[in-house]
Amino acid sequence: MEQGLTRDTLANATGLSPKFISHVEAGKPTAQIGKVLQLLAELGVTLHAQTAVDIPRKTVLAATHRRRSSHGK
């Protein structure tokens, strides 16, 4: 990998399977978004998406808080 991490190191750090990481690295066209975001977070990559509807900031903050607290962060 570009950052010098091995597939097994990433798997241990994220809890994802080495097979899943290999598939993503190879350009698999479909994958569970939550797992991809978990992998990106471990690599220090932030993904931003633009929505077609306005989501109130309060809702975004609540969702972010739930996600962080559910992962022990």
C-alpha cells in the first residue's frame, strides 16, 4: 500500500477482513459504504458528499455523535 501499511495491519486496525481490503484496493465496483468509510478513516482520508436536499446541521451533528459514540471514540 502507498502509506506503507500492510493489508493485515489495516485489517487488524479496522476489524475489516483482509479479503475485503484486497477487493477495495483492486477497485471492486461495489462495497458497503460503512466499511469503506471505516477503511478511509483509518487511512486518514475524509470523504465529503453533497446532498440534493438540505439536512439541518443539528441532524448532522447528532448523526456524527451517534457514529463516534457507537465506535468507542
